[in-house]
Amino acid sequence: MDDIARQSVVRSQSSESFLHVLNSPSIQNKLSHEGGRLAQLVSGLPRDELLAEELYLTFFSRFPTDEEKQVALSYVQQADGRQQAAEDLAWSMMNSLEFLFNH
């Protein structure tokens, strides 16, 4: 297989994975599962700063920058509930280019 064909296959697989994460009800169900990891983080980490840091460590294997942390904290504080905010943040992280191309 030549390089062009190989790149096409890789690109196609990446596109399929990307669309799966964007559209998959099973992914959303995992994020909102009452006994799941995300629910454990929300209940086990009482400070929003710790929740934001743990989400970044979970999805990106790094701490958030100061700006990223402020955006996450602002979102959590204005959301209707911590669990919903955490689900939204996790979903947006899973759909980021950083997550999709590094994991």
C-alpha cells in the first residue's frame, strides 16, 4: 500500500471515530451514568477547582492552564448543576481536537 492510500485509510478511521464520539448516545450515557466515574468526581471533589483539574488530567493528561481553569470554573458556577456542568465539560473535552488526535 502506498503512502497516499495509507493516509486515506487513517483519515477515514479518524473521521469515523470523531463522528462516533460526537453522535454516540452510548458516550452520553456513560457521561451521565449515576455510578460512573464522572459522578464520582463530582461527589468526591467538593471544590470546583479540583473538579476542573481532574477533568483536564482525565481527558488530556495535563493540568489546565490558568485561562482554561477560569473558563471551566465560570461554566460550573453559572450552570444549573455541578453534575450537568461536569457532563458538558467532559463532552466538550472529548470532542476537542486535542483529545481526538492524542487519544
